[in-house]
Amino acid sequence: MTAKYVFITLTNAALLCLASTIISESAGTSCKWLSEGGNDTRSADCTLRVLDPGAITGLAASGLDGALKLRIRCSDVHHFESSFNAQSWQRLTSLHELHVHGCKVLRIPRGAFQPLLELKKLTVQTFNAVWGASRFLELAPDSFHGLRELHTLEIVESNGERKRPKRVEGEEEGPCRADIRILDLSRNEITRLQENSPLLGLRQLQELHLQRNSIVEIAGDALQGLTALRTFNASYNSLDSLPEGLFASTRELREIHLAYNGLRDLPKGVFTRLEQLLVLNLAGNRLGSDRLDETTFLGLIRLIVLDLSYNALTRIDARMFKDLFFLQILDLRNNTIERIESNAFLPLYNLHTLELSENRLRTVGAQLFNGLFVLNRLTLSGNAIASVDPLAFRNCSDLKELDLSGNELTTVPDALRDLALLKTLDLGENRISNFYNGSFRNLDQLTGLRLIGNDIGNLSRGMLWDLPNLQILNLARNKVQHVERYAFERNSRLEAIRLDGNFLSDINGVFTSIASLLLLNLSENHIEWFDYAFIPGNLKWLDIHGNFIESLGNYYKIRDSKVKTLDASHNRITELSPLSVPDSVELLFINNNYIGLVRPNTFRDKVNLTRVDMYANMIETMELTSLLLTKVPDDRALPEFYIGGNPFDCNCSMDWLPAINNQTSTREYPRIMDLDNVMCRTSGPRGVAIVSASAARSEQFLCRYEAHCFALCHCCDFDACDCEMTCPAGCKCYNDRTWNTNAVDCSGLAAEEIPRRIPMDATEVYLDGNVLRELQNHVFIGRKNMRVLYVNASGIESIQNRTFNGLNNLQILHLEENRIRELKGFEFERLSHLRELYLQNNLIGFIGNLTFLPLRSLEILRLSGNRLVTFPVWQVTLNARLVELSLGSNPWSCRCKFLQELSSWVSDNAHKVVDASDVWCYYGGDARPAYRRRLNVNETVCSDYFSQGGVIESIMISDYLPLVAATLSAVLVLLVIVVLAPNDQDFVLRSLAMELEHGGGAGGLRLCLHHRDLPCLLRASAPTSAVLEAVDASRRVLLVLTRNFLATEWSRFEFRAALHEALRGRATQLIVVQAGHACPELDPELRPYLRNAGAILTWGEKRFWERLWYAIPSPINTIVPDISVESKSSPLVYKRNANANANAYTLDGGGLLGEKTMNLASSGVRGQERSQRSLFKDSSSPSSSSSSPTTALMLQHAPPPAYSCGAVLPIAGSSDDHRRPLSEHIYSSIDSDYSTLERTAWRQQQPPPPPPPPPSTGQAYLV
């Protein structure tokens, strides 16, 4: 027999493995032997990254060649395609079972398993659906060729419909040679079983599993020739009908499963002549009574199980089951059956289980169950039965289980008296309001009675006396208010009673006599009084939750109770003691009560304790001994306690709580499982706070005290005694258990002086919120243990030099929110251990240089919100441990030198300054309006002056311009603005700018570089306005045209628009220098400038510099008017820095173009020196007479630098040889206030060498 054409997709399945010895393990591969229930069969389980011939060969080489069972699983993370062929299995020929699971196999070739001649079971389970919806597994013809011993083939959870490919050339048609007995094609997407199915050749097939597919049609001869078929399973598909003759050739069928399809009709005779059929499952379809008649089950004489549940049956006819003599289980539940004809079950004399629940029956007639002599189980729950005929169970005398729950019964049916062998009776969820003596007569064998959810009132003696063997009684959710004593007198075998959900208020003497009782549920009642004497001694499970019990009484001190589980939650219990909890308890639920006291040793002798729920009570304090246990053996786990949801007061008696779970070595304390959820209230000097118990610190567990005397203190009877702790009047004092924390809170008293007799051992003192004004000398003397001192918000104006004398261990000092105006330097002497100092929001304007020097341990310093102007913040660098500093909200000076040093220090210590964004400097004074600006640590431009106007106004203050109108134009016409890309700045500075500023015959030009000189101006005004004003002040615009420029600046719309506006009508003033291959002609907006520009040059071309100098007007012809009148505003005083580099610069204000600093490359030093010497000639030098009047006037009015400027300028007309050193700024400050010390300092410096005469009178400056 040869296989036909098959095309199948395979996906998900589960493969269970039993752990055993690891055989081999390598990258992506691991194997281990399995032990299956003591079977000696050699079985192995291997996990591979991907299945391929090499991996299979590796498995055989690792010692699996002798395995009889092999399970291969591929990685479910990496979706790699797997493949194999016949040669892959050459060394595994002994296999009897092979399972391939989760490997993404797309095709099994012809004869893929041919070497496995002994293979009896093959399972292929892939996850191709996860890999992709279009991934199918193709089975080539003769895929299983050679597997003569194969009897079980499982191909499950496919990803597509079974299809038939084209016939392979040379393949002979014929039945399959494989002797397959079990074929599993479940969980695929098969939609049809058609005629001439490949299944026809499986003559030996015994089991066919097609469940959970999408089959909508089965052809009439789809099973033709399967004469050995015994199990057919097509459940969970989409069939709505079956063809006639489907099972005509399968006479040996034992089981047919067609459950949960959409069957509406069964053709007549479809099951005819299936005399061997034992199980017929038709559940979950849409079969109606009009489609089932006496011929439907005709001839099924051996049928044992018939399942018709979850259909649409409305009636049962008398002859429907006439041939089912051997039927034992009939399931008719969850239909809509309203009527069952008399004697309908008469032929079913072997029936032992009948399910009729969830139908619409209203009555049970006398003839309904005729013939059911061996019926053992009958369920009638969920109907609408209101009456039961007294003779209804006359022929069911063998009934053991009867379920009549969920009906409309109002009394216990009299028909029950015929059921002498009845074991369990369910009458729950009815409307029974009462039952009487004799209601359960003749039910001597009854062991379980369920009456839950009725309307039963009181229980009196005799009601249950007819049930001597009763073991389980369920009377929950009734209306029982009282149970008479001895009501259970004759029920000596009772083991479990449920009376929960009733209205019981007193249980004294009700259950004591039931010695066999093991479980008692009295929850959700109205019980107020409980004592362990009310329950029998053998009770093991007691539930009394949801009552009104106030205490777990144990009047007789019973210690031999056997209760293992006690649920007393949701009551009103207020106290727990050793007698409240039985010694035998294992599980204790005492949560949601009003427990406020847990006495010591409550759990001491509870040796079997495993869990205690004590959460959601009213416990505020609890001694550690309250949780003390008898030492737990090492082989047992520590008991688990849950105590969250209590309003714990973390005073000094509760300091054990955070570390309770660390006390495991003694094994005498439980584990608090919800410690992270335990919250507690801490009371201390700073008020009440709710903190997590697990995170609380030991110093937070404090108690109040008024006076305390240590044991070694012998003078407490006298008034003057340092060792006596007396809390000052009006203050609050706190201590922890060990007195390591002794806090004194005298805050908010509006006191004018510090309270006397603060305890000498105080560790924390709070004096904030008073009116102290001045801290006197030695006011804290002797408090050597003080670590924290709060004197903030107390109106303090001054601190004496010995105020903190003696506080050698002080670590935290709060002086914020006071009126302190100055710190002279002696205030914090000897506070070497101070770690935190808070001085913010005072009026401090002066801080002495030595103020913070003694604070060697200082870590946090707050100076924000004061009046500091020029305090040298960098002095705190001497405090090596400082990690946090605040400087904001101070009126820091904007003077150039100080501002630069402040900015530099803040930039270098940004990780320490926590409020750098709130640090501002302030301009202003009597002669100019107040103005402030934010500290910018990245800014390289510095100016002592400010403006609120445009770009030019920002760099030339009108107050300081000469009154001669010609001066501005005469100077500004020399300006050349250079437009470039930021990435080209280094190139321009080192090449173009260096030559233009320092070369040529005129002593260089004044250049304004786009990204070097205009950033601060662009921030002060709009880009368009900035560029317009800069171009207006220039004689030429030099455009450095590169690819960088086109990719950055020219691509920005706002910049392009600004340049267009600035060059409108001035294209001839444009000089274009091309560098590299920029291809500007490709930009249509740039072409007009290339056509009309005054000059277009290429970097590196011949005679480049000659052409460039020719395109720029010579500064020799510049007219500098003579100024013969003295002006209030001094004109330009200019100087270059000979020691700077080319990447940063500063213009130090006062000049015509503001303060700036410029750093040039070392190659330009000589040119700078020439410019410096030409501008600042000493009046005593021989060449001084050649200077122009303007220059002389400039030098006469040249002012000294501002505070913090290290620049020293020569003063014209001075005979003093101690000239100021060369400034680091191009422009010196004008009208600056500087100290005498600074003046003296620079006068003591060595004078520079005399400058050589300048080459020309031309002046160049940078913008």
C-alpha cells in the first residue's frame, strides 16, 4: 500500500516531560533521560534551537542512539524553519516513539522517516500558526513510506485546510501501506471530508479524531472501507446535518462523538445496525423533539451512554428509547423539556443515572419513573417542580442520590418515604418554610441533607430524629432564629453542620453533645456570647465570623481543645489572651475586629500555629512578647502573621517592629508577611506623621516624658541636678527606649528668650517660631549630646561669638527664615561635626571669609533668598565634603569679573548647586534702571551694561557715546560682518579672521563673526532685526560659502529671510568666499547673489589675499574726527589680550561696543600686541605726542576696572611706572566701583615691557 497525496498544516500542542538525568548540553541544545512511572523504557527529551539534519545527527552522537522514545522540542522564541530527511535518522533506528513539538517544519519529504523501521507512534506538533497564518506543512506522497510498524499517527492543531496536491509522476494510486490504527487530525482547519478521501486506504484504522476543526460537510462515503473503525470523534465542528449511510460500513464502531456542532436533524437510520455502539454523544447541538423519533436510536441494543444535553428537546415520547435496553447513563439536562410521557423510561431497566436538571418540568407524576428499578442517581434540579406525586418514586427503591434543588417545593415531599436506601438528598433553593417530626421517616440510610436557601424557621427536638446516620447537615441561608437543645440528640454521627447566614443569637448547649462533630459553621448570625465550652471537644473547624462576639471566652480554661482552624473575623472582639486561642490551632483568622490589646505570650504554647490574620483591628501598641512563640523546630517554617491595617502608634515600645523579620535565628518570633504594608503613626517634635513600619528609623519611635531620673542619678531630690531630665514649661519632650534620642520641642511659644533648664542630655532641640532676636553667648553650654538644633523663624538678628559654644557634636543647624544681616566669621567656630547648615531666607549681605572654614564636615549649605551681591562663592571649595549648595534668589552682581568667576564656578560645580536655574545677576543703580538676567554658565560674552533696545544698542550704550555725531559713523564703517556656518568657525578663525584682523598695511580690520560675536545679541532681539542692524553697521558682508553653510544656516527659513532683507539693494557689498565643492548654483535663491556680488573668490586660488584686500575698503582713509570737548561719557578704550586662544573671547565693557573677551590663537599674539601698544601708549613714552587728540582724550578718561576685574590699564598722563597689567578683556569697564585693596594689588605688580610704536593709526575691533 502506498500513501496518496496529502497536504496538511500543523500547529500548537503541549508536550509533557518528566525530569531526569541530563545527557548532553551545548549551545541551544540540551537532552535528558526521562523516568516514566518506573518504566524501564529508555526515553529522552531534547530541546533544540532549530531542527535540521545536523542537529539530529548531533543527538545521535551524544548517546541517544539507543533511545526507544524521543521527544524533540524546538525553541518557542526563535521562529527558524526546520527540516529533515531520511538520512537524518540513520543512527536512531531503534526508536519506537517519536514526538516533534514546536519545530517550524514546512515540508516532510518523501520517505522522511524510512530508516525508523521500528517506529510505532509518530506525533508531529508545530506552531506554524504563530510563525504566520500562511505557513503550512506539506506532506509529500509517501512521507511515511517504510513505517510498517506505525500504528499511531498524530497530526494535530493544523493551520490550514487539508488539500490534495498534484499527482507526483510515477506514483501509483492505491491504498496506504501504513498499518495506522490511530489517526489524530484534531485542532486543524479541515472543512470537509469528501468522497475518495485518503482515509479510505486506512483499512486497519481504529480511531479517527477530527475534533476542533471547521468541518461543515462530511460526504456519505467518507468513511467507506474503514471496517475496523471503533472510535469516531468529530466534536466541536460546524456540522448541521449528517448524510445517510455515513456509518454504513463501520459496523464495529464503539464510540461516536458529535458534540457541540450545529446539528438540527438526524436522518432516519443513520445509526442503524450499529449493534456494537456503546457511547453516543450528541450534546450541544440544536436537535428538537420533532427530529427525534422511535427510529433514531433503533437497533442500538448495546448502547450504554447517551448524551442529549444542551439541545432543544421539549418533550420525551414514550417510544423514543424502546431499543435501549442496556442504556445505563442518560443525560437530558439543559433542554427545554416540559413533558415526559408516562412509561417513557420503561424500557431502560438497566439505567442507573438520569440527568433531567435545568428543564421546565412542573410536576413529577406517579408513572414518570416506571421501570427504573436500578436507578441510582436522579437529578431534577433547576426545574419548576411544585408538586411530587406520593407514588412517584415507588419503582425507584434503589435510588441513592436525589437532587430536587432549585424548584418550587414548599414542603418535604411524602414520596421520599419510599426511598429507604437514599444516601444524599438535596432540597436546597426551594420554598420550604418548615418541616415536622416524621418528614424524613424511613430515611434511615441518609447521610447528607442539603436544605440551604429555604425559609426554615426554628429547629425543635424530633425534627431530625428519623435520620440516625446523618453526617452532613446544611441549613445555611434560612431563617433559623433558635435551635432547641437536644435537637441533634439522636444524630450521633453528625460530622458537619452549616447554620451560617441565619439569625441565631444563642448556641449555649446546642452542639456540646455531638461528640462526632468536626466542622461547625455559625458565621453571619447574631451571636453575641461565645465560650469554648459551647462546642464539642473534637471539633476541628470552627467558623464564627460575621457575628457580634465581643470576646473569645474560656470560662473553664479549656486547654485540650482540638480546633485547628478558627475563623473569628468580622466580630467585635477587643482583646486576645493566651486562653482566647486554643493551643491546637493552626490557622487563626481574627482580622476585622476591634482588638486593641494583645497580651504577652498569647501565642506562646501554640506549637502547631502556621498562620494568623490579625490585620484591620485597632491595635496601637503591642509588646514584642505578645508575638513570642514556643521555639519552632528547624524543619518547620516559621508561622506567618498579617498585622497590616492597624493604627499602630510607633512609640518607644514599638521599636522592635521594623526589625521583627530579622529575628529569625532564635526561631521564637513569627514572620510578618505584610510588613511593607504596615503603616504606623509617629509622634515627635515635628508633629504626627504616618510612615511605613519597614522604613521607620529607630529614632522615630518616641514616647512623651515630663521628668525622668536615671538610676545612677542621686541628686534628683534637689533642684540643681544635671542628670535629671525635666521638660521645660510649655515644651514637649520625647525619648526613645534607650534614651539615645532625647528631643525637646519648645517651638511656636512666641518666647523672647530660650527656655531655661533644657535637659543636658537633649539630642534634638526645637526652638523655631519664637521671638528671640539675639542668641547670647554660652546659651547652649553643656549640651554636649545635641545633634540637631532648630532656631529658624525666630526673628534672630544677630549671633554672638560664643552662642554655640559646647555643641561639639552638633550635626544639623537651622537658622533660616530669620533677620540675620551679616556673618562676621566667628559664629560657627568649633562646629567641626556640623553636616547641614540652613541660612536661607535671611537678610545676609555680608559673609566673612572665615565663616565656613571651621565646618570641616559640612555637606549641605543653604544661602538662597538673602542679599548677597559679591560673596566669593568659590571659597566654599575649602569645605571638601560639601555636596549640596543653594544660591538662588540673591541679587548677585553683574559686574564682569565677578560674574565670570561666579559663572565658571557654578558651571564646574553644577552637581552641587541645586538651584542654578534661580541664580540671577542684577544691573542697576541711581543712574540707570534696575535690570536682571539669568546666570548663563555657557555664555562667553560679558557686559557691565545693559539695554532694552536693538543689537547695536545692546553693544553701544547711548549714555556713553561721544556727543560728536560723526564719531559713530566714523568708527562703524570699518566693520566687516562675516557670515558662516558654525562648523566652519575654526577654519575662519585660524585663516580668514587672523589675517584680516592682524594683517594688511592698516593694522587689521574690525570683524564681526556671525557665531562668535552675535549669539548674545541674537538672544536679545529677533534674528531679522539682529542681522539688519549688524549689516547696517558694516561696510562689507563676507559670506563663507561651504556645504556646511548650505546644510545648516541657509536651510533655516528665518535666517534666510533675514539675510535677504539685509542685502536688499546692497548685493554689491557682498563678498563671497567659496571653500570646497558647495555647488551654490544649484540653489535658485542663491544664484542672484552670485551674479551681483561685489567679489566672488575661491579659497586657495592664486592671488586670493590680494583680491580679498582689494575688495575691502582700506581703513587708512577712515576719518576719525577730533574731539576737543570733554564728554561725560568717555569714548572707547580698547585693548587686546595677548594670552588668549581663538575659541573664546570677552569684551570687558565700557567701550563703544560693550564688554567682551576674545581669545585668539597663539599665531596672532604679535598682531594683538601691536594693537595694544598702538592704543595704549604711555604718556611718558617718546611716541606719546604723536597720538591723536581723540586717543588722548580716551586715555584721559579711561577708568579703572570693575570689581573682580583683574585687568590693569595704563592711565594717560600718569608718571607712575607701576602700570596695571594687561587686561584679559578688550574693553575695560567705565565708571566702575572698585576697592582700594584691588587698586593697591594691581599697583604692586611688575610693569610690562614698553610697547613698540604702532604701524599705523588704524583701529580694528571685533563684534
